[in-house]
Amino acid sequence: MALQVRSYANALVLGVAGRLDQDNCEAFRADLMVHVERSAHDGGAVILDLRGLEYISSAGLRCFLLASRQAKAQHGRIFMAALQPMVAEIFEISHFNMVFQVFPTVREALAAASSEAAAAFDLT
């Protein structure tokens, strides 16, 4: 699962598409952690744009949780945005919507990250 990476000021938006499950979770997490470390080092945030994520298993949720713990340890932040209905339901059932800040749109997540990131997004 390749991440589509876009940068807006001090925030990285990572587009996640397809399925996140046992088969690809560890590779996804390794790729995600590179971006989390880079963002935390720069004092920014990572926004996971989940509009293309069709399904997430418990293994995928675990990857998100481990990434969140690592980000917090490095004083970084991870926000979720644009969840598909099925993924939103899985987040609600598992209470991950209480673990992560979840926003309806990428723009709203960027505004929560910083005004500079939201302004950069508005320019595109």
C-alpha cells in the first residue's frame, strides 16, 4: 500500500487507499513511521486522509495505535480525516474515534494542525 504524500506548511497529508489488514499492515506502519518521525522532528502533524480506505481490520487499527504512540513519544500528532462510512463505523465500534481526532475533511484536519497548513491548502 503506497502512501500519497502532500505537504502543507508544517503538516503532511498521507492518502491511504485500499484495504489495511494483516497482509500489508507492517509495511504500511514502517512507511507511516518515516513520515511521523519527519513531521514530529519539524514540529508538525500528520493527517491521514482515509477517503480511499475501503476496509480496516483489527491489525490495521493496531498499526494506527502503534503509530499514534510513537508520534506522541516524539511530540508529534496524527489526525484522521475523511473516513468512508464503513471505516467510520469500525472506528466507532472500536472507540478509535476517541483515541484519534477525526475530522470530516482534510481541510478541517489541517486547520486543527495549524493555520499555516490550512492557508497552504487553500492556495492549492
